[in-house]
Amino acid sequence: MNFQLDFLKDKIEIFEAENIKDLEKRINEQIVHNQAILLGVHSVTHQMHVTEEGRRFYSAVVHFKAK
């Protein structure tokens, strides 16, 4: 019987929130989870959008890579 493990090498996750603190909290929680599977942050890109009503909307894309 052959037992083979496949490891994640890259993972991209998208986060959204209505304020920057919630966005940061969500990203930090996921960083901790991904460290458990030996993935570290490779890059982060983020954007802010203002709706017609003047509300701000934040999003971020985090690229995790194997250490």
C-alpha cells in the first residue's frame, strides 16, 4: 500500500469587511491557521471602495506560500 501526501504550495484567499479593523482581524486569524499547515504570507494587496452613499468597503487578497 502506497501512502502519499500532497502539500499545499500556494494558496490565495480573499477577505472583505466594512471597516479596516475587522479586515485586519480576519486576515490575522487566517495567518495563524495557515501557519499550522506551514504556509506563510507571500504578498498582500488591498483596496478600499466608497459607495454612492459614502460608506467605505475594504477588501484584501492574501497570497500564502509554503515556507
